[in-house]
Amino acid sequence: MSFDEFQNQARLYVIGALEPEELEAFEQARKDFGQKAEDFVGECYSMHEAFALSLRPAKSSDALKDRLMSMVRNRQKP
Amino acid sequence: MALDFSSTPGTPDESAETRNVRLPAASPILEPGAPTDLELMHGIQAEDPEALSVLYDRYNGIIKALILRVIHNEAEADDLLQEIFMEIWNQARNFSAQKGKPLGWMVTLARRRAIDGLRKKQAYARAGERLQTETEQQPDAWVHNATEEEISFSDTRVLVRRVIDTLPVAQQQAINFAFFRGMSQREIAAKTNTPLGTVKTRLELGLKKIYDGLKELRDEL
């Protein structure tokens, strides 16, 4: 697999769109390309942020946050 | 539906003041003195509830929007939002700044939980039917959104969407199914009655354009 092909597959990999039969070859190429591959896969995850940031934020109730913080503080208690 | 890839040229969010800005996929612009996302993650790792509170205020809207895009149910989205922030609290020790930004970590976590939730609650079929109905009734709903002009978009969103909007609708749709529905290439092919090879090509081309577009913006800035 060339690095260009690896890059194409990496972009599919980070969104979970690699087919099972493609995964093995991808993982092998990932090992073969070493740190360069790891760096690229890491960069690809920035697309996750981009997709999320393309959305209009949705509103949540204050009560939800209150519940969350109450749970967090309760877990802190010994 | 879709990636909310709904910005159109000429809408108010394309104003001149938004053109010379910031990294795409970056954190929102912070008030002077406000803690960075990384500082907040360190605070959470140190079990400081206030750090989680600030992080929640900063990102609950985006995370909930992501969840809603996956499961299309307000009550379930609220439940998941709470669970996800609890997971952020519980799993913060697994976050490593060397592997990426806090927002990327949170989005990856939230997406996984939302897709898991979609499947576990057997809402997949119902959501799929809703999705299909939306698609049939508004095939380009992510390209033209009726409420678009009423919304004030952040600079980051404008830039990201500008990149996404350059994609053909078929590529946007394929990426939407893969990212927000967790569908495999085969599932997308079946759902859209499209050859598997075409789906793969659409995903590869679309993701490359988005990746290159975001990288180009980062490099320019």
C-alpha cells in the first residue's frame, strides 16, 4: 500500500467507515509506515471536531447541568 | 439532516468580518483570562468539578447537537449528554494532549456513545425511517435550511461549513451516513441503492476534500 492509499484509508478509518476486510491491510500499513502514519491518523481526527463544529449548538436545560454536577460532587464524597 | 452542511453563499454568516479568522475546528474564542480547554482537562484530571462545569458550559451545545444529529430524540439526547459528560469526568485520565485536542477527544467519545445508544435502544429503525422521510421530502435539506438566516453562526462554523459546502451532495450524504449514523460502506450502499465502489469513492473523495480544505485554512492562518 502506498502512503497515498494509506491516507485515503486513514480518513475512512477515523470515521469508522473502513470495511472489516480493509482493516487488516490498513493496520499492517500503519505499522509499516510507523510514526508518519500515527501522525497522519492523529491529524485525521481533527475532522471529528470539524463535523461537530459544523452543527448549530443545541440548547440544554439548566436542570440537566445541575443533575450532572450533583452526580459529580456525590462521587467525590468519600 | 446531514452534517448540517447547510450554509449557502451570500448568507449573513459569510460577512467580511468572518473571512480573516481563526483555525477551523478550533476552540471558540475565549474571554481574556478564561482557562483553555487543556487547562480544564487538567482540572478534571485533578477532580475539580468547577473545571467540568466550565467545560460543560463551553461545549454542551455542540455535543448535544452532535448527539441529536445521531439519535433525533430530545429526551434521549439529554440523557446521553449527561452520560457523556459523566464519562468525560470518569475517563479524563485517559485523555492525552499528545494525541489531540480536548474537543476532538470529547467529540470522538460523544459520537461513539451516541451511535452505541442509537443501536442499543433499537431506535435505529425509527430514526432511519425519519431520516428517510426527511431525505425524501427535503433531499437537499443540508444545503438549504429555512432557518439559516435567523441563526448567528460562529466564525469557526462558517469556515468549516464553507469547506464542507464545496462537496457534491452525494459525497456529503455518504459522509453523513458514515459519521453521524455509524454506517458501513455496505450499509450506505444498500440504503442509497448505490454500488459499493461508488460509495467508497464518494467517501474517499469527500473526506480528502474536507481534510485538504481544513488543512489549507490552517496553513493560511
